[in-house]
Amino acid sequence: MDTKKRLQRHQVVVYAAFVLLAVGVGVGRPNSASFFEQLIDPVLAVLLYVTFLEIPFVRLRRAFRNGRFIAAALGMNFLVVPIIVWGLTRFLPQRPAILVGAFMVLLTPCIDYVITFTELAGGDSEQITATTPALMLIQLLLLPVYLWLFMGGEAAEAIEAGPFIEAFLIIIALPLTLAWLTEIWAEQSSTGENWQETMGWLPVPMMGATLFVVIASQLPRVQDSIEQIAVVVPVYVAFLVVMPMLGRLAAGVLGMAVGESRALVFTSVTRNSLVVLPLALALPAGYGLAPAVVVTQTLVELVGMVVLTRVVPAWLVPESTSPTSIFESISRD
């Protein structure tokens, strides 16, 4: 068994090791948090680059023409999710700093490592990649609207577009362009082909590195506010349970194939916490707890994603499941 297959087979063990190491660093060396925080965007960019290399661009071009999946992803994220989030947050203390943090992170669909987790679960990751520009643009436009509806005008006016645009360019556009150029290079040169093959074993280690830098950089911030923000954890866990089921239901109703179904599940549940965090940090005085609320979702979600990469292909949308049987099994439940 080669290195790539060995890493993929034991990926959960690899992630657990990185998480434990990150917890040790976060607890034992809290002063290093600012250093690791600076590494989040570069590490994510590398992770997305090696993930994009796994997707032939001819398949990606086809994915852009799949209007049904794009419409389903947009509907789940911008129609279904807000309803679920509104319901779940009714159980939170009605404190603006806690609510705005929860709304900011839960109402914004992920645009980065959702691609990697979809790939690891055997989902149709090129569909996710093709949907990313629309997800990014629409969440940028709708987040202030949702905050205005749920909290009033003051919270909506505090949101700035800059961090969203910067994150899209650095974390999505740049790695995607480099991956496309690498694919052209590999077609024309044996050196490029060897480079692409070497990069093929990196997705699992880079996901581990992403887990490490996120947790090591943000754990001290969560520790400082744990007593006040612990109330959001059950809401985040409930979201991780409810949204995969609704994504599965939607995929069954639309008659999606297994790969598309898994992709719809992951885009429905993963949130844009790493992009939203700079927005939370930029909020005015009075919202000091919001960044810790966002970071808590990051930590809960990362653990949940490691679980879902096993649960989705093994149980929720197994390989033998047809679109019809997905819908029938939900109807029986």
C-alpha cells in the first residue's frame, strides 16, 4: 500500500494526532496563539491547492453546468439554513454579542475546507468547487440582511466586505489558478507530472496541519470565555446533526446520485468560520464575546467534520444507495 492510500485509510488517526498536539500547544503555550493565527490562511491555501489538484479541470467545467446542484446548494444554504438557525438560536441567551457571533458563523456557508471534507467522504467535490463563487457572493450580500432581520440595523452595519473578498482571493482564487496551471504543466512536462503526483499524498497531512493551526491559535481565546460561551455548544452540535439529515432529504427529493448527495450534505452543514472570524474581530465595542463564539463553532465543527467523513459514506449516503432509496429510507423513518 503506497503512502497516499495509507494516509487516506488512517486519516482519522492522523487528524486525532494533530488535534491532540494542537490542544497541548494551545494549553501549554498560549502565547504562541498569535503566531499560529497568522498561518491559518497560508495553510488553508496550500490545503485547497492540493485538493484542487485532485480534480481534473475537465470535470470541473462540467460541474459549472449542473444547475440543479447549484440551485440545491443555494436553496439549502440561504433558505433552509436561516430557518433552522433562527429556531436553534431561540434557546440561546438573548445577549447581542453571543447572538451576533452565532448568526455570523451559522448563516455563512463554507467556501474552503468543505471541498476537502467532501473529497475525503467520497463526494462530488468538483460540484462544491463550482458552487463556491455563488456561495461567496450571495453570503456577502445576504449576511447583513439576515443580521438586520434577526437583530436589527446596528449589527448589520458593522459587517464589512473586505475580509470576505480577501479570503476568496487568497484561499480560493489563487489555489484554484495555481492548480489549473499545474495541470497544464503536468500535461506538457514529466517534471510537472511528477510534481502533481507528489502533491497527491498531501491532502490528509495538510488537513491535519489545518486542524493544528486553527485549534492551537484559537483555543486560548475560547478558554478565556468558556463559562460565558458554553451555551452555544449544544446549538452547534444540533446544527451538525440536523443539517446533514436535511441535506440528505433534499438530495433524495431531487434524485441526486451518491456523489452529488454527499456534496449537498457537506455544503449544507459546513460553515465559513475561518472567513467570518476577522469580521467578528472587527466588530465594535460591546461585541467582545463574538469572536470566541465564532471560534467555538470552528472547534466543534472540525471535530464534527472528522466524524462526518466516516458517517456520511458509511451510513447517511452509502455507496450502494440510489437516489430513490435515499428518499424511501427517509420516508420510512
